[in-house]
Amino acid sequence: MLPENNPVLISLQSFAQKEMELPAAVYTLLPPCLLTLTDAFENRQQKDIILLSSLAAISGILPNYEARYMGKPIGPNLYAYFYGQFGSDKGLISLAELLLLPIHREKRERSSKKFAEYQQKIQMPRKKRNQFAVDDPEAMPELEEAPVLPPDELLILPANNTKANMIKQLAENNGYGVIIETEADTLTSALKAEHGSFFDTLRKAYHHERITAGRKSTGMLEIEQPRLSVIISSTARQIARLIPDIEDGLFSRFFYWRIYPTREFYNAADQKHTLAYETFKQMGDQLLKLYHDLERRSKRPVILNFSKEMAQDHYDFFCRLKASIHDLYEGELNGIVNRFGLMFYRFCMVLTMLRNVDRLGRSGIPGVLSCSEADFRITKSILLQLVDNTVSAYELLTVFRSNISLAEQSLKLDHDEKVQRCAELKEEGLSYREIAQEVLGNAALCGTVSKLLRELQEPNDPINAPHEAEKRSHLSEM
């Protein structure tokens, strides 16, 4: 157990002033199939985890589906990271894996069958030659061309992997795959192993950049447009072990969602747990049909279009967001905002496809889809909260990596004193970074300073926190 004056414990407490959750209006606008999943839970935090983890998982099973971003074709693939204290609801993301299992099992069964056929083919010529060698050596036929080893088909890629095998598995599955891991240390161990370290593979796959690898055993492997989705959960400290450097680009490819501890003890005998499990299994079967429909469209992918008004709204929204984040963090988090712009399109892609999934039993998924106003608004609501959560994750990581003793700073001041001291220093003209260094012992905690100062503001005062005014405006429209 951590002592009360432990710097890490104090830092966690300083970030827990207010729990973040998705707006209730989001759940009134969701596509029906997603509502079926979230309605299986009453707890608001659980609903949020289920929604976000399901969207991330489904983003990895929508082949041959594209939109245009910055002039380039993009897939819907998302990287999601759920973190919180041990004993919280992080394990809920394992339910999202049920959505993928029908596709994964089908691939494994097909692969096993093809491998058995391959084994038969390589054994038959050997038996024939052995027979000729005994009966009539001079009549022994020439060796037939060796059969080709079939690809190892799968959907869910193991996190405990080497770089060479990760690239091989992606290459043998047309660049598609999903990593879903409830223990981030499994992935951390693989990335730090002697032949692991596929950090660059994860970074390239996020933007569908070409991946190549040359090996004696496999020859040249090329993946033109990898389509990888990643879902991970861990404690806050484990993020720091997985991502050794915030500036290396991997951190900003994920969206982060903090899971808070709850005092509720769940009844293991409650039938609602069984119903939730069965709901996810049934949804997995439905998604298998969607996957089959999209898989057949390799020559003509489904395209998602956005209206001109939506494209302009997206641009205006991120111009304001980037300006406020840039000013607050002095440019350090610009890369995060840039990738959230891409992430916005990807969320819209998943939501739009799921809103059209009921067409499978009728005319089928059309070749061109249009993003609806509802899905655009849902995405904006989600993104506003994800920005807050991701910034909090960034600040938390700086605490873990800082050599400054946060304990020395935090033990001197209680919460109200911190608020007052921040206000005094702001009046003196200090920047948010300077205030964060003075009061919290870490210059990177600008967002925390912003939240502390917000407590002194009256409801009608101007909001100087990043995108807070945007949130209030957007929620009033929903």
C-alpha cells in the first residue's frame, strides 16, 4: 500500500477533482446496435467504457471502407487506452473482444483447414518416392513443385510478439489486425524484448504508412496500407512503462480514457451480467455478416462523404481547439490536437457504418455513405471529452517522469490554498507554465492550473480553459 505522502498517490489525487464522463445526450443519438450494447449497463462509467472500447474494436473489422483526409484515403482504425487504479472497471474492455471473436474464429478454422491440406500435399510426394525407391529406383519420378505454405489467418494479434512476427502476421492478413490487451505490461515486455520493439510498426500503421521488413526466412515482406486497431488498459503508472518518451509519437496516436474507482461491489449472481455477455456475443455474430459484406468489396471500397458544412465545421472546431491548447501548453501538445483531427473522421466512419448495418438484410451496404448530422454531433461530444482525458494522461505522465518532488509541493498546500496561490500568481502576470512550476512543482501541469483557476470563476465569467466554451456551446445544441 502506498503511504499517504507518496508523490504518485498525491499526483493521482490531484487529478481526481472531477470525474469526466460522456454527455448523456450522446446516448440519445447512438445507432440502435450500439444502444443495445450500452443499455446492458446502468452504471454511467461502465456505459462510457463499453461505448468507447466497442467503437475502437469495431474500427478494426471494417475492411474496404474509406474516407478522404488531407487528400489521402484513410481507414476507420483507432488506438484506445483505458487507464485507472487497480480494481476499477478496466476489465470491461474484454467484452469488446467478444465482438471480434466470430471473425477471429472463422479465420483460425479456415487457416487450420488449409494447413492440414498443405501437410497432406507435402507428405504424399514423399510417400510415392519412397515406394519407387523400393520397387523400381530407375522409374522414380521427378519431385513435384513444393506446395506453398498457406497464410496464418487471424484477426486478434497477440500483444506478446516480436517485430518480425508482428509484420509477418499483418502481411499474411492483408495488413488488417486488432491488438486488444487488458494488461499493458504484456505489450511493454514485448516492445522491450531483444527482438521486440515494434514501436515504429505501431506508429506507421496508425497512418497506414508502408511497412517493409527483410528476413532470410521469409524474404521481403511489404504491407502497402496496414490497417491496425489497438485497445489497451492498464494502471496510470503502466502507461509510463509502455511509452518511454511522450515525444516519440506513439503517445499522441492513442486516445485516453480515465476509469475511476467505485465504492460499489457488483453482485456476481446478477443475471444482468449474463445478459450483457450474451448481448455482445449476438452483436459479434451480426458484425461477422457485416465483415463478410465489406470483405467482398476489395475492388470497390465503400466511401464515406462529409458535407461541405461538416468539413467547414471540422476545420473551425479544430482551429479553435488547437489555438487554445497551443497557448496553454506553448505548442507542446500540438501533435495531439492534429491527430485528434484525424481521429474525428475515424469516429464518424465507425458510427456511420453501424447506423447502416441494418441494411444488410435488405439492399446491402451502399457503395457511398454520407455522415449524418447525428453522428457528427456525437463525435464532437466524444472528442471534447477525449481531449480532456488525453491532456490529463499527458500531465500524469510528466508527474511520473519528473525528478521534482511533487510531494514537497503538494504537502505544503491544501486544495483551497493551491487555488488561491494560482490566482495570485496569475494576477502577477505569470504564465500557466510558470504557475504550474511554482504551485505544483511541474511546469507541464498547465491544464491542472487551468482547472484550479476555473473554480474561482462565476458561471457567467469568460472561460479561459481550453475548449471549455466550445463544450458548453456544443452541449446546448444537442
